[in-house]
Amino acid sequence: MPVVRDLGVLLRLRNFRRLLAVRLLSQSADGVYQVALATYVVFSPENQTTPGAIASAMAVLLLPYSLVGPFAGVLLDRWPRRQVFLYGNLLRAVLACCTALLLLSSVPDWAFYVSALCVTAVNRFVLAGLSAALPRVVDADRLVVANSLSPTAGTLAATLGGGLALAIRLLTDGSDAAVVLLGAGLYLLSALASMTLPRTLLGPDQDQPHVRMVEALATTARGLVAGFHHLAERRDAARVLAAMTVMRFCYGALTVMLLMLCRYAWADTESDGLALLGLALGFSAAGYFVAATMTPWAVGRFGRYGWMAVCAGVAAVLEPALGLPFAPAPMLVAAFVLGLVTQGAKIATDTEVQTSVDDAFRGRVFSLYDVLFNVAFVAAAGVAALALPADGRSVTVVVTVALLYAAVSVAMAHRLRAVTASRSSRLKE
């Protein structure tokens, strides 16, 4: 397989292997920590889980990406990136240990959320730093392949970390503190792995002039505004971003519904609910993997708009068909389908934005993309909190999501026809 061959070539590069080890350990710890937070909120016997509590947890997990992300680059271009990995992961290990202590103590929920918020905020710097450091360990000819494989490997590591967290929680009779301590250990290992890299290898170059911090932050804010105006002028990129935002919203609403179903509707015990949730996450991850292998062919066959229309159309048909019975087996199939169509549409969106937006604005537009992607998920959780009943069974939510998917499919199909007609007209001239 070409993917395996490309990965084999990259793994011969010593410093790429070391940087990849930092990523895999760090993101597996993220997966452990995020599952620990989710299971504490959803499955702890002492908590009366509500969709509102789930929405709060998702806000803690995702909003730091949106608020901190666009400004992380300003600091990453000033601090040695190897040190960001070292101290960032050490700090997260300490904060995770503090979270474990809070879980063992009788403290208000807000104290737990503040601790979790700090851990996830630091994560934005580490992930952005990993992307910024990659060109320092891979030559230009292999950079595209490395950019494709490294984040995918990190996502798989996070998924495996989440699965490991579920297994540890089941083996320790529901100990969220034990799961969080596992995450702390993985953060510590990631910090140690970063020390195998030379301190100055990953940059940034220290001989480059730097503007004052306040001015740099203000420039970043102005740059985001300029990126928004540029995006408004690039209608194709704006259309696919809007479509992807709607699809992400749908995915978020269905995720909250799935959590409630696993907690109250499908299982008599906490262990059974966790096992079902783990299966659903595994099916969704399989869908993501299939999308990564299938989308290049599908885009070549249908075009970017066509593939997005297919993805949204498949979801519009299968999501209510599989979801309305509110039964575990068809919902697991739905998790696979939604993982496939969501990731497939995202890959097409990434490519459209990369090719439609001027290089000088690409970073700022992707920062806005990151904000939209995460805010849509949190907003969906908030809406679901208002619409879902306690057991998660809501025909209204399922039908509304199906209609949103259908609207995206129609909009993308309409755009595909317009682009095809325009190309035909130019060829005739």
C-alpha cells in the first residue's frame, strides 16, 4: 500500500521518528484525558447526567482551541518549540495529577472544570507546535506526505488512548482518578521523548527580528479580520466552510444524543454503557479511516462539491433510517457512516480551502476554520441540551439533523452543477 510505503520512508528519518513519538504520546494522553472527563460527567454514579452537563464538558474540551488557537502562533514563533513540548507536557502532567486529586475530593464541579480547562488550553500550543516543527525534520519533497500521515497517526493515537481509558475505568471499577493518572503518565513520557530532540533543531530561528508581544497579538487580531474579509471574497471556500460547519453541528448534536442513549436507554449498568460507548467510538474511528483511504478516489470521481454532496446525502438518508429505531446495533452502523461522511467532507473542505485561498491568507483562514469547527460542535451540544429528553430519544433531533444534511447536499449539488456549466461554457468559447 502506498501509505505504508510512504510511512516506511519517513520512519527512516531519525528526528521525524522522535517528533512523531512526541505527537503519539501527547495525543494518546489527550484521548485518555478527554475520555476521563467525558465518563466522569456522563457515567459517574454520583452524577445525575444531563445534556447540559455534557454541553459544559464539551465546551471545556473544545473552546480553548477556538479562543487560544489563533494566538498560539505568536508565542510559538518566540519560544523554542522543543521547550514548548517539554514544559507544556510537564505542565499538563502536573495539572492532570491535580485533576485526579480533585476527583478524589469533595470539591465543587467548577473546580474540576477549571483544572480540565487548563489542561486542554495548553494542548493548543503543543499541537500547533508539532505542525510548525515538522518542516524542520522532513525535507520539502516529503513534507506533503508527512503532513498527511502525522496528524492521522495522532488521531489514531488519541482514539487508542480513549479506548485504553475506557478499559482502565472498567478494570478499576469506575475510577476516574486512575484514568486521569494514566493520562498524566503519558504526558510525562511525551515530555521525556521531546528531550531526545536537540534543543534548537525545531526552531524558531533566533536571528529573525521580533516585534513587541502586544503589537504581535494586535496584529494577529487584525489578521483574523483580514482573513475573514478575504474569505468573504473567495465564495467557493466560504461555501464549503459553511457546509462543513453545518455538518459538524449535526455530528455534535448526534454525539450528545449517543452519550445519553448509552447512559440511560441502552444499558442497565455503568459498565455496559461504557462498553457500548467504546464500540461506538471504535465504529466512528473506522469510518474516519475509511474516509482517509476513500476520499482521494471519490474526489477524483465526483469532484470536491460532488463528494461533499454525496457525503451529506448519504447522511441525510441513513441517519434517520438507522437512528429512529434508537437501538444499539443500527446506531453503531450510523456511527461508522457518520464518521466516514464527516471526515470525507472535511478532507474535501481542507483541499478546497487550500486551493481557493491565497497563500498569504491561508494560515489566517485556517485559524477561522478551526474556530468554526469547534464552536459548531459546542453550539450543537448546547442546542441538544435544550432539545433532548433525559434518555436521549428524540425524534425531533434526528429529523432536524437529517434535514440539515439534506440542505447541505442540495447546496453542494447545486454548486457542482454551476461549476460544471461554467466549465462547459468556457470550453465552447
